[in-house]
Amino acid sequence: MTHEPREPRVARPRRYLMCPPAHFEVTYSINPWMDPSKPVDLPLALAQWEELRDRYRSLGHTVETLEPRPGLPDMVYAANGATVVDGRVFGARFAHPQRSAEALAHLDWFRAHGYTDIHEPAHINEGEGDFAVTSALVLAGRGFRSSPLSHGEVQEFFGRPVIGLDLVDPRYYHLDTALCVLDDTTGEIMYYPEAFSPGSRAVLAQLFPDALVVGPKDAAALGLNAVSDGLHVLLPQGAVGLFDPLRDRGFEPVGVDLGELLKGGGSVKCCTQELRG
Ligand code: ARG
């Protein structure tokens, strides 16, 4: 496919919050990717995570770290702990009891780091796992984790229109496993249509007619669980079918091996919470 000539892509420096997988393990199963009978190589998980962190830093981004807490093996998926827009923090409330204490760990971090505008949510929401932020909108997933009621709550707090999207495939239980914002200024996205209900697919097609539509193989490699700075797109290296389409659009795909963290049902985006503003 050829595209009209357009402005070159530019990377904007970002600030991310990440949590090292010091206590990572798969001892329970709250999504179809998690199989407690499969062993996890902890040193390898740590090395893969450090490589992602170092990659962000080498691209000029700032990475803050959240202290991992014992007994919270999923804390490495830091994207779920809050949503931050304009320096304002919308806290998480987890759907599963195994993760509920993570919300507090995030709130503690924000309070200790000078954030004062912090909202403790009334409704279940798993942070950026289900909220994808562009400069104009918040795209919000529901169906497996975040409550539809959290959508109104997040719209009221940020004053940004929320588009609710119904997730229907348990493998894509969080929005960030099925949709990725490639350019938050223009609102360019990529997504896997089959993860959404017919009505939500129609909404996405109407709002994002130029989106990069991803197929089942790359979705199953968690290729949508990617992070873009506007130019570089860090994504699971197994999503081989996405590299050329991203390059065609002027992005620079950067493959990352997070194979151990895939065993918990997460990859690049899950490990990365963006601190906006
Ligand atoms: N094991 C975690 C869970 O099921 C993985 C979370 C992945 N995070 C994400 N942002 N999709 O909750």
C-alpha cells in the first residue's frame, strides 16, 4: 500500500513508570496466557525487562522505577496501576483480588513524587490496560476488567471525551492487547478488529479510517501491546508482520524480546505506564 507524502515522524521525549519483575512468577491464572504449570525464568525476565528500560533511555526517554513488592507478582505490568494525563492521576481499582494491593503501591509512589491531584476511583479500572489516551480522546476498554462505569468516571476527571469499546475475546482482555496509539497528537492507531464487538468495530472504523489494521498472527504475538513515542514503536519482536507496515507509515519499529513476561499475558505496553504532563 502506498501513502501520500507526509511530514516526517518526530519522537517526543516521554516519561515512563516501570516496575522491575523482582517478584515475578505465574502462580495464579487470571487471563488465558497464564499457565501456572509453566516455569518462569526469573533472571531472564529481569534481563529482558532491563533491556526494555535501557532501550527507552537510549531513545532519550525518562524511566522512573516503582519499588516491586513481594507477593504482587503482576506488579511488573505497571501500565495497570494508574492513568496520568496533564500531571493528574486517575488511580486503579483491580478486578482481581490477587492484584488489588498494586493500586495502593502506585498511589504511594505518586504521593511521594509530588503529585497532588490524585483521584481514588469508585469503579473498577485497570489503568492504561484499558485506557488509551490521545490528545483528543480516551479510548476505553470494557468487557473483561474495567467496569463500564469507570468510563464516565474517567471522562469526568480528565474532561476528555471517552469512547467505550467492548472487548469480546478473552485473549485480548485489556484494550492495550488489542489496540495501540501510534501517534497521540494525530490520533493514529493500530488495532485488531476481531477483539471487539461488531458495534465497537464500526465505531473504530468510523473514528479511525486510516488505522493500521492488524491480523490474527500479529495480535497473537501481542504485537498491539506496543509503545510509540511518535517515531519509534517498541513492540514484541514476534509480531513480524507489523514491521513493514509500520515502516511504510514512517515509523521505526523496534523489536523487543519480553518472552518471559508474555507468560503472564503482557508485553511492552503492559510494562510501561506513561506519565503525561
Ligand atoms: N497477568 C496480568 C493480568 O492478567 C497481566 C497484565 C497485563 N497488563 C496489561 N496492561 N495488559 O492482570
